[in-house]
Amino acid sequence: MLPDGCMDLIWHDGSLLIAGPDTYAHVGEDRRGSRYAALRFAPGVGPRLLGLPAGDVRDQRVPLEAVWAGPAVRLLAERVAADPAAGLDAWAAERARVLEPADPLAAAVAAGLAGGTSVAEVAAATGLGERQLRRRCEAAFGYGPKTLARVLRLRRALALARTGTPFAQVAVDAGYADQPHLAREVRSLAGLPLGELLSGV
């Protein structure tokens, strides 16, 4: 799993766990025949629905019972047991309806950085000081705006590269200084060269 600024709620063979936002590629290991269903929350959405700051679970896989009371976890596990994917979707929709409205700052920051706007420009648009913006970003995304920008730029680069765009053009279009900069960032965040990552090696 590559860094993407997202949190996940995962059902795995009857258990529920939270996958926090990653700052590096996470390689899963599992036994044959395991069953999964998962909700991937867009950047900034998971903390609201799961009830914890994203930074508390950064680079971690945490059992839901470590965050919620046991009876609430058992109730959700029982509810989704028959059809985990549909059950998780229904739970998320219901929870979103009863919670306070989402913080518009998180959505604005994520949208700006995902679109390639610089961190400085996004910070200026929020009207917040650097430290305050960093605190809000760590709670919403699991890391500060500079790391989020790197992660979202990687997503843009991979989307372009998967269309067959030459790597030099990917670097330009995704906002890297040059192709070597793209190569360094991909290796740093994904742990593999771009060519190997795309080939599934």
C-alpha cells in the first residue's frame, strides 16, 4: 500500500482495524484464504468518522477496539458480518449524517495540494499561521502540509505514468524539478524505482 493521505477501516476475517495514513509503502502479509473488505476515506475524512486524529495512527495498523469501546466494536462487527463491504458503506453513510459537518479547511487544503498548488499558497489561502496550519493538518491527514503535498504529488505522478506518459514529462506535469527529482521521491515514498512500481515487481 502506497502513501496516499488516506485512512482505512478494514474488516479482516471478522476483525476490524484502522490503517493510518502512511509516510512510506506498507507491505501486507497474510495467510491464504483470508477475506477483506475496507473503506478508504479521502484525505481528511477518516478522523471525523473514526473519532481520532490521523496523526495518532500514522504508519500504524490499529485494532478498532484500541480506539472504540468494546461493545461498539462488537456491534459493528456483527452488523457487517453477513456482507462486510455493504455493511461498512452503510455504517459510514449513517455516521456521516449524524456527525457535525466536516471541517471545510481539511477539504480545501487537500484539494489545493492535490491540484498542485504550493504549500505557501495554500497556507496563505487558509489565513492560518504556519504552526496552526501544521497542527490542523496533522490531525486531519496524519502529517503536515509539506508531507501531504509530497504524497499527493506522488499520486499525480503515478496516475500520469500509468497512462504511458514518458517519465520526463511526468516529472514536469506532476510538479517535480526534473526526472531525477521524481525518481528520488518515488524511491523515498514507495521504496521502489518508478519502472518497477508500475510493472508490479
